Amino acid sequence: MRSNRALFRSRALQGLVLCGTALSLLIVACSDDTSSRPALDEDASDRANLPEAGAPFDGAPPADAREKDPYSSEDEEVVCATDGGPCVKEIVAGRNHFCARMAEGTVHCWGTDELGNLGRGTPTESVDAGVAWKIPPVADVTGATQISAGADTSCARLDDGGIRCWGGNKSSELALTAESPPIQDWEPHPDPVQPAGVGSATRVDVGHGSVCARLTDGTLSCWGKADRGQLARPLPMYSLSGSPGLAEVGSLVIASARAGSSTMLGLTTTGELWAWGALSGSEGYCSGVIASISPTITPRKIRELSNVTSFAISEHFQPEAFPLEPPPQAHACAIANGELHCWGRSDKTALCTGKPDREIVPALAPVDSKAWPQRVAVAREITCIRMTDGTVQCCGSNEQGRMALPIQTTHSALLTPAANFKGRAVQVATSDASVCALVQGGTVHCWGSNLNGELGTTDPDESDHPEPMLVSF
């Protein structure tokens, strides 16, 4: 009798499991109906089992964090030192190079120059060994008010609304023509050019293959890599890149946009973060949304985030492994309501969550500090933030000392203070293997790899550099 009862319970349990499975399949089948999908958002079924986004931020810290310092998302203005020396106002990073915007409006770049990344025009004579090295300026660029860099390309927005770009043009990032098809090549472009067909702009953002500019009329013009809909507009079939044209983002007013390898993230003037391009699969790790249609030129809102003040997205890369090739890695992070959130895939814990898991939607990255995250920068297997107290914290790989920690520390799954950095940071920028901080007073300090001269020296080397080095201009 006991065995019969056990058998009955087992079969009943199996029936419940089968019923639950059938019900789940029915729900999935129903959620695939796209006939009523909103024009600029994901359908509700995609988010049915996810938590709602937090309440709008009123400027005050959460109730459980009242002991923290007062929060402010405002950028700290650089106050130039009174010694009359060079003063840096802004720093940005590409794959293996950095650029700095000076107080007088010139731009200076250092690191790899394989594709004209440093914008120095016609090659000059080698540096005299008896003369102190100072990084030269980008050729024919004056009056720069804002700069951006990504992969091998850099751009500067000028005080007259013009844009100058230099470096790589593998995906038509330089917009050498306004006609279609665009010009793309693997040649170096060390001479800055005005992107063809781009009007007066208030901002330019260089991503990993795609570039966007916010025009003075509030519209968004994008060009470059377009194989996954990154430019947010229809293009001829099989187009790999596109010439400058307006992004079709509906009523959204995009303040800034940044492209990963396959996904574009756009921040609106109201603090919302939207994604378009590749939204799912291994190419869509950085979208931050759950989507049934991918790729797409239609923006989708990242619902977990509101009041976003800073965001960054990394380039896809393929880790080397044998015998099985691992999935590609890429991640993105944003500061929303004063807290850091990251998503994507990282084998070296660059999501800062304390877990090695992949995160499809934004996950909270805890910060152990009275100060707040204020600016975020990401690159290959690393995330760094500038805190409101001027300190720098990083997570991910410490390869070659790029977390400014003793080299014995291989990585950190949680945000960790950059112990060797002693200054007050105003901004932080990350290349694939190095980190630079803009220090209050207008100086720049860099650490990590110097394989391509990322630390601003004339002699690249393969050594580890966990101690920050001063860059000379």
C-alpha cells in the first residue's frame, strides 16, 4: 500500500510539472505577438517577470544611506594651477590611446599612432634625446570645447560648432563623404577633417565604429558602423556603414550617444537611457534590455534605470582559450540615482557586482564609501569610477597594474579604491590596458600598460606600472 501511495504522489507531481511547463509555453507563445508593440519601447511581455524601475530620484540619498555624504552629479570644474603651466580640462580614451583638451582649446593625444590616432599630421623628426619630452598638439585643431574618442578614432567639437575627426576610418568614422556608399579604409588619417554633411553641433560622441553628433537644433546625426542598425535609420540592405544622417528616434531628445561594437546607447535630456542596434544574443550583451526583436533601429528603453547622469559601453572582444572558444565579452555601466549599475558579460568580474555572472539587465554594483559614484568609464575587462570625493575606484582585471593596486592583486569583483593614486580626480578614462585620471589643478596621471606609450612616455615598454605617472604637455 505504501509503495502505491508513493507512486501516486510521484505521478501527481509529474502532472503538475507538465501542466506548469505547458502553461509557460503558452505564455511565451502569446508574448511573441508583436502586432501591438509600442513604437519606441519594449512590449510588456518582455518585462513581465522583472522588477519595476525605482521611483524617480528627488535628489536625496536612499533612506538606508543617510549617513553618506550629500550627493551631487555635477561635474567638478578644473581650476588651473597658478604656476602658469599647461592645464588640462578634459580627458578621453580610445582603445590604446588617450587625448586631453587643454584650457586654451588645443588637443594633445598619446599612445598608439598606428592609424593616425594622435592626429599629428605629417610625421615630424624624432625627439632629441636631450630635450624633455612633451606631448605635441593635434594638428590644426584650436578652439576645442569638447572631445571624444573610441577605438582608433578621436573627434573634437570646436567653439564655432564645427567638428574635427582623425585616426581610424575602418567603418567610415571620419565621414570623408556625405554620399552613399561611404568611404571606409584601413589607412592612417593623421590630419583632422570635418565630417562631410554634418551641421553645427553642440556635442560629438565617438563610439566603437560609430559616431554621433548632437546638432544645434537638438537632432542627432550619426554615421559609421551600421551593420546592426546602430545609426537608428533604414539603410540599403547589407550596408556595413553609413554616411551622416539623422537618427530616427521619434520624440526622444538625445543628449549624448555612445556605440559599442553592435549596440548604441542614447541618454535623453530627461535622464533616460535607451538602446538600439543589437539587443539580444552575444552581440547584444550591452543593450540592457530583454528583446524579442534584434537587431533593430527602434530605440528601446532600459527600464531599470532613471535619472542617469553618466554611462559608458565597452567594445566586444574575443578571449583566447583552448580547446573551446568562450563567448565574446563586453559590458556597459551607468550611474543612475547616484548608484552604479552594470550589465553585460565579463570573465574578469568587470561588472563590479561581486559575482561572475552575466547580467542581461542592469545590476547594482555596491560601493563601500561615504562618497557617491559620479563618473564611470569602462574598457576591456575593467570599470573605473570617479567618486564625489575625488577618489577613484575600479573593478575587474588588474593586469599590468591598471587598477593602481599591487600587481599581486590579479582582479577584484567589487569596486576597490585605486590605492596608489593619491590625487583628487576630476575625471577618469580607461583604455584597454591603462587608466588615466585628470587631477584637480589640470594635470594628468596614468597607470597600467605602457606597451603603446599610454603613459605618455617616448619609450613604450612591457613592464607593469601600478604607480601613476605624470603626463607632460
